[in-house]
Amino acid sequence: MSLNRFEEMNSIQIDALREIGSIGTSHAATSLSSLLGSEVRIPLPEVKILEFNQAVEELGGFETISAGVISVLSGQINGMMLALFGLDAINLLLDRMIGKTVSDYNELTDIESSAVIEVGNILISTFINALSNLTGVKISPSVPQVAIDMQGAMITVPMAAYGNQSNYIMLLGGTFIVDNKTIPCKLLLAPDVKSLNYLLYCLGIGE
Amino acid sequence: MEKLTIGIADMKLAKNQGTLVTYALGSCVGICLWDHLIKIGALVHIMLPINMETNRTSPFKYADTGIRLTLTKMEQMGARRARIVAKIAGGAKMFNVPGNGSLGNIGQRNVESVHQVLRMEGIRILKEDIGGSTARTLFFDVATGEGTVKVYGNVQRKL
């Protein structure tokens, strides 16, 4: 029997997803580390199955402004991957990459926005590659898109895409620590329920 | 003054006074419904156009069941269908996601569904602030029927 809802997952399956997440995020951290030339760590990533409103609160609230980079996943699984960067995270990245910082999001020009997209892209693709290698599932992420706005509206994008199936969303992700400083950047993997089943099946723990 | 927060797939009603607010509408649509005579106002935050769930556990997630259930609740409090008017906001496209049409234009489909349901229920839309690519926070004052849309960058628009 396969899962119909995210909230039906058992603890073994959640642990396995956390493990996948851990491998995915550590690969992402390694690539970020070589890009920035500093030590980047991600503490044990979290797998959370949350109701929509709880999920947004958990990620820092509805009206908080963030830069979001999103990529739609296709291939053998469907889903979305979203990287959220706060202003501190953007400044840290820009400072290392192009030696510049901004005091507000609206100061981001095309070059700086593409730098943010690029970092998002690297994080998302390394995560997906690790996931793909580990499970043998073919996944192709789309060209990433960026938006700078209230993050509540961005987090609802994957929710709306899979909202017909559940009132819950699965968040798998972590916060980065660069040179012992926590930067508010979150990486979220949101597969649809069918793809989650397939992923669990490929890991040999599907029901 | 009392402020009521409406979450995603949620609805709240207020009578005489109070502000109804829903934060960060992206592709979701916020629908303010108001009976000016007895000052009953409601705000629904819908996420998807049509309810196709078999057991219908969350009616306010969808434009069709969300609007209809809200109208019923307003009528139970004494509102009259003929006096109820609507103001709507939201339905943006947050990311320019390539290809995949069904994911890309959920906002637009939500707005179309809201329009259709309101037309079928005979509710007039007084004002709307829809589409585009920005998130909106929507405030609705039940005493005056005035709406305010707030977008990123300290911009406020009357609704």
C-alpha cells in the first residue's frame, strides 16, 4: 500500500528522508564552500511534515522578505526545490563573490541577482545530483527562477502545486553555517505524494 | 480595534467592526465579502480553483466551496445575498516557471474561478487588485468595507 498523504509516513521513512537530506545538503555545502572559499556546514537537516500555515511560520513568517530561487523537478519524480536567502545571506555571498554588499533588496542589480540565482542553482543541482545518485532515480531540475518578495507567497508555490493532495507539505532542508556564522538560507525539497512514494520504493522502504 | 488573521485555506467573519487581514497572498486569492447594511464582513483565503476532494475536509482551500460556504455563513448571521459585494486581491505569478503550464498559472486560474463563482452566486465585484508578480497582504475593514493592499516596498493601495 502506498501513501496517500505526507502525514502517513512512518518514522523509518522519515529517518531515511533525513538521511537523504543530510547527504544532499552536505554536497550542497561542499560546493558552496569551494565557491566562497570558506568552511560551510549544515547541521543535521530537518524533515518536517507541516500544515501549510505552520510551515510558513516555521520558515520565518509570511511577510518576511527573502530572495527565493525555485526549480521545478521533472523526470522520474515531480516536485519543486526552493532555496530561500535572507539579506544577510545575500550580502555574505555577494561580498565573497563580487566584493559588494547591499543595504536593501531593491539595490540588487541584474548582476547581483544572477549571482544569487547562480548560488541557488548550485545548491539545488548538487542536492538533486546527490539524491539522484543515491536512489538511482532520474531527476532533472528546470532552469532556476528568482523572486524577491514576501516569502509566504513563495512558499505557497509548491503548496498550491500539490495542494490538491494534502493539507500538509514536506519540508526537507537545513540552515547553512558559514565560518561559524549562521546564515538564513534554507533549502527545501517539496516532492508530490506520488514521487515521494516512488522515492521510498527506490530506497526499499516503500509500503 | 480587533484584528483577525486569516491563514491559508481559512476564513473568518466579523460583525460591525474589526479588521480582517491575510498575509502574503501569492498565487492565492483573498476574497472580501461584505454586507454594507448590517456590516458583516468575511475574508476567505483560497489556494486552488476547484474542489475535487472526495471527502471535502478543507472547503476554504478552494474558490468554489470556499466562497459558497462563506456566503452561507454570512446569510446565517443575517446578511442578504442581494446586498453582498466582493473585493478581491491576489492571483499573482510569483515565479516565471518555464514550460509546465498547469504549475505556472495557478494564480490566473484561481482568479478565473473566483470570478466565475461570484458571477454564478450573483455577487458583484466592486474592486480587484489581481495578477502581476508581487505578493500582497490584504486588510479589510468590516466597519467601512474598505480594503487595503500592501505590497513589498512600503506600497499601499486602496481596494
